[in-house]
Amino acid sequence: MPANLPPQYYELEREFKAEKDPREKLRLAQELLAIMPKHKGTDKLQADMKNKISKLKKLLEEPDKKHGVRQAAANDYIPKEGAGQVILVGPPNSGKSSLVECLTNARPLVTDYPYATREPLAGMMTFETVQIQLIDTPPISSELYEGYMNNLIRQADLVVLVCDLSTDTFLEGIRFIIDKLDEKRIILKPKLTERPGDPRYYFKKTLICAHKIYDDETGERRRRLKEQFTDFKIIETSIIDDDTMNNFKREIFKALNIIRIYTKQIGKEPVFENPIILPTGGTVEEAAEVIHKDFARKLKFARVWGKGKFDGQRVQHDCRLNDEDIIEFHI
Ligand SMILES: Nc1nc2c(ncn2[C@@H]2O[C@H](COP(=O)(O)OP(=O)(O)OP(=O)(O)O)[C@@H](O)[C@H]2O)c(=O)[nH]1
Ligand SMILES: [Mg+2]
């Protein structure tokens, strides 16, 4: 029976064959398997691919020194911490490390010369009652593109594209990055209104950070930036202006599309720390599940205080919650 493979399969297969990095090769193999039509004609192909996947996994677990396979640096994965993972990408010297230094507990290297950051570095940023993870990364330019950036960006919840307003090449700098990521099938989007039709593509929600605003004295560069990127949310920042830094934090939080739910025990005051984090539109049941699966099962009803509800309103499992609602579970 003919396999009838879609044209994108052959394209991806070519990439898979040419790829040297075992981690990236594994990812491509998994994508190949995912897009392979599942019918009798592809049985053998599916089995072959599964075999390749398991060999690659083994290879990554225990690199075979005899064959000189080097384990790819673990730079392509940073475990998520906090309410969301945000990756800063930008041209050399644009101020990525300065932003991470200013906003988080991390202490990246900040220099006045370009290409200072060689590896990704994560730090935690506090926004009101939540912690958000920011990742500083090496620059992207025609001179440098670290292969591990593909995976790092794919895994992040949000991309911040840092635009350096202190230079005449501010537009070229970010255009280059958008095009480069496009080539890697990572599409930076102002909003995520749809999923990619082709599973090889990743859409990533992106904010543009118009950084070093005080170097753009006339505002001309900001005007041009806005003109070029009308759909994107553009946040103006400078590390010497706390108001812009606070606004930047709020915009990051908003862009993550999450809500904070505070809990209270019956007859006690609410606790306004360590909120339950849910995606926007999250329900009472989902909030209970964060505490414990069993808890959600045993839940009879809840009382909620917050926007759009009267105080202590009795609600059921499917009731949608709003940011900063207070919930009291009854089991
Ligand atoms: N005027 C001004 N300078 C800034 C601002 N933020 C950072 N800088 C300066 O910009 C330069 C580069 O800062 P970094 O944070 O190292 O830039 P980077 O994007 O991490 O650079 P690479 O790691 O080389 O890609 C330093 O001299 C910073 O002091 C800002 O808001 N305003
Ligand atoms: Mg840096």
C-alpha cells in the first residue's frame, strides 16, 4: 500500500537527515512521527521512526563516547518556575541582561560591549504576589545564533523582543531576529488567536520592549517602531526609570494570560500570598485540582469574593474565576 506522505514530510525528513545535534534530531523525529499519516501503508515507516526515536533517546541518556557523540549542552532547557516563563531575545548590546539584572534576583553579566552573554540565565521577578521567571539569552544577529535557542524559545510562555532605541539599526536588529526565527518555524505573534495548521510550526506570543527610551530623545525611533509593528504591544522601558520597569512587569503579567486566586479557610481571613495560578478563564474545579486531585473530587461547592460576584457567593465547580478572586472551598 502506498504511504501517501504529505510534501511537508519530505521537507522535514531532509532536515532530519542533515541534523547533527542529537537533541534536535530527536525533536525532528518526534515531529516526523506526529505528522506521518497513520494507516497500513505507513506501518513500517512508523516502526522505523519509533526505533530511531528510542535509539536517539538512549544516546542522549548515555552518550556513546566510542562514537564520539557529544551530549548536547543542556542549555536548550530551563525548568519552569513560578507563574510563567518569559524569554528575552534581542540583538547584541540591546539591554537584555540589564533588564534581567534590574527585575530579578539573577546577576547576569552586563557590559558596554556586545556579545557578553554566552549562555542563558534564569532569574525570578516578583510582580505583586507572584513570581515570574525571566530568561536572559545570548544575542541573535547575523554573527551569532545559538542552536539551543530554538528549544528555549519553543518552551517559553512568552517572548520579549528587546529593541535597542540607542542605535540607528534598531529596526534591522529586531527584523533580523523575527526572520531568523521564522526560518526556524518559530513565528512571533502579537496574539495567539489560532494554532498553527502545520505541526512543525510554533506560534509564540511576543511583546516588543522599546528599550533605552531616553536615548530616543525626539521619540522619532519609537514612532517608527510603532509604525512598523502596529499589531504588537510595544512597552517602553529604561532601566533608570522605575515607573517604566513597574509597567513592564505588569504588561508581562497581563500577556501571560493567567489569573491569581487567593484562598481562605472557613471563618478565617484570606491569605494574600502564593496564589493559585490558573490560565485566564480557569474554574473553581481547576483551582481545587491545583491543591489536590482528591480535593477537587470531594468539593461540594465554593464561596467566592471578587469582581462580578457578590461577596461570598456560593458557586459550583464550573464557575469561572477572575484575577484576584478569593475562594473558600467547602468539602
Ligand atoms: N541608556 C541606557 N543604557 C542601557 C539601558 N539598559 C542597558 N543599557 C546599557 O546597554 C549596554 C548593554 O547592556 P546589556 O544588558 O549587557 O546588553 P545585552 O543585550 O545583554 O548584550 P549582549 O549580552 O551582548 O547581547 C550596557 O552598557 C548597559 O549599561 C537603558 O535602559 N538605558
Ligand atoms: Mg547580555
